[in-house]
Amino acid sequence: MSYPVYQVPAGDVLPIMFHTFAGATGASITISGLAVTDIEVYKDGSATQRASDSGYALLDTDGVDFDGLTGIHGFSIDTGDNTDAGFYTVGAWFHVVVSAITVDGQTVSFVAAAFRLMAAEGVAGVPDVNVTHLADTAQSPGDIFGDSSDALPSLPTLAAYLDTEIAAIKAKTDLLPAVAAGASGGLMINGANTGAVTFDSGVTISNAGGSALTLTSSGGNGDGLRASGYGTGDGIAATGGATGRGVHAMGGATSGAGIRAEAQAGNGNGLNVVGNGSGHGCAIEGGATGHGLHALGGVSGGDGIRAEAQGGNGNGVNAIGQGTGLDLAADNLATAAQATAIQTATDKLEDTVVLSSDGWIFTAAALQDAPTGGSAPSAAAIADAVWDEALSGHDVAGSAGAALSAAGSAGDPWATLLPGAYGAGTAGQIVGDNLNATVSSRAAATDLATAIGYIDTEISDIQSRLPAALVGGRMDASVGAMAANVVTASALAADAVAEIQSGLSTLDAAGVRAAVGLASANLDTQLDALPTAAETATAVMASTIEGTFDLTESARLWNAALAGKASGLAGTAATFRDLADTKDRIVATVDADGNRTAVTRDVT
């Protein structure tokens, strides 16, 4: 029997039709027993069938005699059903087998169709074309388009990408002037005689090994490089590397200048050097015997060097010597006459003061010139001057003058009010607070005797209310009433709880067990004697239901009859399979009306 072969886009539903004939006459004949459980799909010749029947459907309700046509039957397979995960894969071959149905009283199994899954269609009937391989080599979008894209672009996107790249190339090549190929294959840009070549957008030249740019005048007096700034732009702006020079200019072997800077006209500077941050505007280093800076004044009156501070306290010239060299810091040097006068005054200090371990002190010669004899004051004169000195001019805190002033202002101590400003604990404060009335105003002796008699009466009354003696250092008395929450747990005796419990119940442990109906002292032992859930379930399933069949065996027969595969129902032998489809659970001999005349059961 031949079968159709299909090419199926992934995810499509494949309808499969087949027909049946009578064995004796070849006429079309109906079938019985067709169910989705009879449909089996095998992948790439494997003997393992698809595990799930999900995605199978019978055409025209029951799949038999499609559209009322005897002998024409059919079912469908949904290749998008992923219940058996990963079974349907693009590129794989699949064979569809029907096993088994009853045809003309015979049990029949056959191949219904074969199909291969192709790439899914984005638009029905229009196969997708994806460029995933070039020359049989797998390609990613990044391999094809030179970027890190994760998906292939559409044609409009690809066209826009090409337009962008072409425009970028054109923008760069439009900047190139007419050129002639150099002898070495490089690029030579010719300015005809005095003509110039202009680069509107600048030029960047790099070379990994040699010079990035070499400019040589070919003859005459032409400049190797002439650069003119525009507006406030620099003619040449050169930035050195981390330790390299921005410009390195070397003079000629005989007399040519490394750098020659001339002002063109007017008051322009021939050379203007400006430092940045803590950098020098100009750092000049002399040769072994040459000058770091050699400046010659003009023939008529120009200065060799003229240095002026711009403002504030800046020095016109600030020169710092090294080693034994001299420093120089001056914005306006003193005249010779001024320097002579300063030296004459400072020379006198050499005979007047000398530096000692205690600092600068007068020399012995200087002290000999101090006033002596009749011109010096006597000791008595000094004493009189000290005692006659006004205290008002000597009131520094801690000095003798300040102490004398304070004592003098105190005045007569008997005139001071008490306690006044005297602090706590001082005699003035104690006397002032306690002697605050006249002695005659105090109580007389007879009044004190009366007070003492009253106190004695009250003490006797208090003693009459107390026990005559203490018991163990405590008062022994009866408590007639007590406030709430007076007795606490810590106040009770250690055996108080036991005494209370013994008064509440006379039952011992055995009496308590008898009261609640426990036969044994160990409750865990009695609980362990009860059957477990698993033991209870086993006993239930082993109980006899009918005849010799227990509940487990009866359940196996129920499952086969109600939910297992069935075959031969239209013939004389009806078979019911177990749920796992591994054995015939029930085999019955039936007549034309389906009545069972004999039954064989397998309950194992």
C-alpha cells in the first residue's frame, strides 16, 4: 500500500486522508475502532513513538466515512503542539502509522503518510528565505554586515544602511584635491610654484614608525613650512607628549637660528610665551659653557632685557641662585647712596649686640656706656618712686598693683551685709543664713519644757500600739486586712504551691489516667499501636470486593474497561488494554450484537 509524502511548514496542521476496501471484492468498505490513540508518529526512523496523543484530531467528528463517503476516512496532526517538548523539529522526517483498526473483520495496521517539517512561513503560502549560510558556512548578521547585530535587516533597512555608508565615503573623498601618484605609491600634493594646496577641514597624518609628516623646500629660498593663523587662531599649535616637546627646533650647523621670531610691524611681539598653571612661560637651559639667555641691548637705547611686573606685588625679575650663586629679587633696586646709608647704620650693630644661646644680647662694651655715678638714681629714690606711683596705672590681672587696689576697695568688713554675695559654705553665708533674728526673740526656757512634755506624750502613745518585743528581728502581728497585689510570687514560701495543689485534688497520676480512660501510663505506646496511613491504605486495597478480586485487582479491570484502548468491538473478539498499553487486560468473545459469551481477565 502506498502513502503520500508531504513538505509541511513548521506549526501547520496536516490533514491525512486514507481509504479502505473489501478484501474479496475491492469495493469501498467502512471501518471500526478508529481513535486518536490509534495514531502513532515516529521521528527519523526511530522505533520510539511520540509520547503524547495531544494535537491529533479525527476529521468529520469520528474520522470514519468522511462527508458520508463510505471507505474515505481521515484525521489531522497539529505540528505546532509541543506537549512532547522538542519532538517536532525543522528538517526532521516523520512517519504516521495507524495501529490498529478493524477492516472487513480483520485487524489492520498501516503507514498513513510521511512528512518533513520545513521552516515556518511568516505569510501563508510564502516560504521564508533567511540567509544563514554562505558557501555552506553558518553566518551571523555580524559576519555579513560587519557589526554586532542580532538579527538580519529587512531590505529597506539594508538599503538605508548602504546609503549611509556610501554618503560617509563620499563626504571623505570629496575633500581630496586633484593629486598625482607619488613615485613610492603614496600621495603627493603639488602646489605649482608659488601656488598653495588648501585643506578646508584639516588634515590628520599618522605613521606608526617613521615621521608622520616631512616637509622640505625643494630649492631656492622656499620655506619648508609656512603657517599663518587666522583671527585669534595660532599659526602653529604644537602640544608635546608626556615628556616630549611641542616643538623641537635645531639651529643650523654654522649660524642658522633654531627659531627666529620677528614682529612684522608696529608694536607686535616677535615672540610671546605664556606659561600654564605652574609651568614657565619660557624655560631656557644654557649649554656646557653657553648662556641660558643672552640678550643684547639695541645699538642706540633699547634694553637687552626689560622686565616689568604687571601689577600687585609681583616682581619684575625673580632670580634664584643655585649652590653659591647669588639670588636676585627686585622690582626697583636701591640707588648706590641708599645702599651706602643702610650699610653705615647696620655696621654699628656689630659692636652693640651679639647672638648668644638666649638670643641677641648687648655686648659688654655697650653696657659700659650705661649711666653711672651721680647721674644714676639711688636705691631710696627708686623706692620712693615705686610707693608714690598711682595704682590706677598698674591694674593688670595678677600684678601687685591689682591686688592692692582690690584690698583697698574692700573697706570696713563690719559694714558688709550678710550673707550678701558670700558663696555657699563660706563663713559669711553660714552666719548670714542662721543668725537672722535677735536672741531675745527666741523662746523662753518654760516654752521649751512644754514642747518636750508634748513630745514625750506622743512617743508613749506610739509605743503602746507596738508589740513589746520583736520576734527574730521582726514585729509579730495579725493581719486583719491586706491591700490588693501585696503578696507576690517571691514573697511565698517555696512549698506554698505544693500545699495549695494538695488541698485542691486527691488524685494521683494513676487516678488521673483512670479518669481520662487511659489503659497505660505511656500515651506514646498506645499511639504507636495504631495503624499508619500507609498500612490502612494497604489493608483497604487488599480487601475482597467480589469473588476472589480485591480492590486493587477490581480497579485494574475498571480502568481497562473504561479508559484503556479497545479493539475488535465490531468483530467476535473484543480486547481492552491496560492504561499503560502493555497487555490485554480483558479479552471477551462477543456475538454480532456485542454480547459477551466468554471473558478472560488478566489482573496482574
